[in-house]
Amino acid sequence: MKFWKIIFNIIIYLFAAIGFLFFAVYVAMQLHLTDEKGGIDSLSQHYNEVKNVVERKIETQQTKKDWMTTPEWQAISTGLLKDKNVILEASKVSGVPARVIVSNVIAEQFRFFNSNRESVKKYFLPLGILGNGTQFSYGVAGIKTNTAIAIENNLKDTTSPYYVGPSFENILDFDTPDSDGERMTRLTDPKNHYYSYLYTGIFMREVMAQWQKAGFPINDRPEILATLFNIGFARSKPSAEPQTGGTTFAISGIDYTFGGIAYEFYYSDELIQDFPN
């Protein structure tokens, strides 16, 4: 009898601990404690000054960038090619160029790989697959639950500065009453990353709409779109001089920002045949 009482108490304490953990995560997300703080890229002003797309491409191709030669990039590029069909479908549905979507996912993957070195070496690099976030940020694009909910709500709120029109209102509707469970399945499905790309594309579309309405279009600024994707809706403040930055992470000992690596990929020739700009 005493043995079963001990087992019962252990189970109770275990469930209490799990419940507390989930509550703590929920509170942290509500208080935005898990938001990316980020920083300003040292080349931010330069990105603003170089307006010509041809100049950007020439500048980016002048030297072979360090990140292009890393095992991490080989794994990321291989994983993206495996996902090519669903990326193109997400691009079609969201109306955002596939290369813009991919730029954001690449930045998130480098960030993920930098934060999970041991797992990357053991699993992701040998298999050539993308990292799938499962804590705070989910899926191959690292989308937080609150961000996903905001993306969905913006589609239906006609008063929102992020509203993109009636033709988009139902593209993220759920098939079951369990929206929380279905959303999580969408974002974390290891076999099908379609919704990770679609939510990413719709986020891009929504901030494009916000900045366009404010008179500062950023449709041709992949580095700004990536920065905003990284730091979130709350810090998307349209202006004439947007700043590139976001989370800083190291690739082969060199620091890159989220927006900076998106810029470098977008204007490079990497995967250009599959995801043209």
C-alpha cells in the first residue's frame, strides 16, 4: 500500500511540474519574454543606400561568402530542395515570391543550427534535413504560437493595418474545432513543412500591406522583411529608413544578423535556378 502511495505521489508531482512548465511558458510568451531582442546590422545604412537590384547582386557575388561553404548550408540547401514543391505552392497561395520566403527560412535555419550544435552534428548535417523547432518557436521557420494566431487574425480583421483583402480571409481556416491542436500539427509536422512556409509567406504579405498603406513599400526589401519576421508584428513600425538586423548568430566564427543573412542569400546565385528572384 505504501509503495502505491509513493507512486501516486510521484505521478501527482510530475503532472504538477509539467503543468507549471506549460504555465510558465504561456506567461513568458504573453509577456513577450521569448521575443527576439535582436540588434541593428552594421551594414543597415548601407542596405538602405544601395537601391539598385543589379548593384546588390554584383556586390553580393564579388566574393564567395563564408556561409556558402559550410556544412550547415549544404544541409539547409538540400532540405530546401526536398521541399521545393511545397515552397512553390505556399508562394502561389500567399502571393509572396518563393525566394523571399526561403530567405527567411534560411536565416532561421542558420540561427537554429547555431543554437543546437550537437544535435546538428549528429542528425541534421548527415541527413541533409531542416531543423524543426519544438520549443517556443515551431517548425522549420521558427514561428511562435502567438505569431501564428496573429497571422490568422489579421486575415479576417478588416480594420487591421495588416489586412490583405477578402480573397485571403479563409486560407488558414481550420478543419476541426480544435484550432490549437491543429495549428500545432501544422507547424510541427516533420514530414510536411507546407504550413511553415505558408505562415511565413502570409506574415510577409501582411507586413508588406502595413508598410504599403503607410507609404513606405518594402516589397523589394528582403532584408527588412526578414528582420520584421524575426522581431515580430509589435516592432514593425513603418518608416522611410528601415533598419536591418534581428537576432545575431555566428556562422564559422563570423557574426551575421537575421536580416543580413537573408539579404546575402536573396542576392546571391545560390539556388537561383530553383527559387529565382
